[in-house]
Amino acid sequence: MGDPKKPRKCYDTPKKPWDKERLRQEAILMNKYGLKNKRELWRAQTIIRNIRHQARSLLALPEEQREKQLKLLVNRVKRMGLIDKDDITIDDILSLTVENLLERRLQTIVYKKGLAKSIKHARQLIVHGHICIGERRVTRPGYLVDKDEEDLIKLCED
């Protein structure tokens, strides 16, 4: 079972740690989204990889099971806000990128809403406890905001 104080990793590290092109792409994404370290990026890549893997595994199922499982996966993707369209197909889910998920982080949404002057300022506001979702104070910049929570983001009144 393992030690409860040491939780399991939520990300997969790259197979080739010193691939020049991958390092360049990661540096661009880290700067654009104000990430603290590569683990935050790898966590997002792992989440997208798992969603895409579920979509690929649906293609092997019989038709009636596929429709049921596809409906569940589509509801999850819609709730997360990764795709805005009404009629989502497996191809739409397979075309998801890590940028789609990074756009749903609290840090990015606070910056896009204009509550912060820069992406790093948004991170500082969140970590210091100045951002609330509804009545709940959130201090994790990597919090994935659901579509229905997006309108509830505001500066906290102390």
C-alpha cells in the first residue's frame, strides 16, 4: 500500500530527458503559462495523455458500449471546459493538446479575466490567498477550473 505521507506521483517524466526540441517547447510553455517547474507541465501532459488513451480505447469496444462510454467521456471533457462545442466526437478528444488543459488552470484564468497584471502576478495572488471561487479560498495555481466555476472566480474580501 505504501506510506500515506508519500503519495504516488501524478506525472510521467520524459523518456529522453535532454531532447533539445522538447526542452525548447517546454521552456516556451513554462514562460507562457507562468509555471514554477517542469512537474506542473508534466502533470498536465499526463492528464491529457490519459484522456486521449481513454478515447483510443473506446474505438475497440462494441458499438453499444462505445456510445455509453463516449457519453461519459464527453461529459467529463465538457465539464472540464477543454472543448466548447456541443457535438463532440472522438476525433475532437484525440486532438486535445496540453495547451487546452493549461488554459483551464486557475492561474491562467485569473490572468485572462484581468484580475492580475501578468501571469506571474496571478500566481502570486493565488498563493497568497487573494482569489476565491465562490466563497471558497483557493491557494493552488494549478487548480483545474470547471466550466461552471469559471464565473465564480473573484478577489476575496477579507
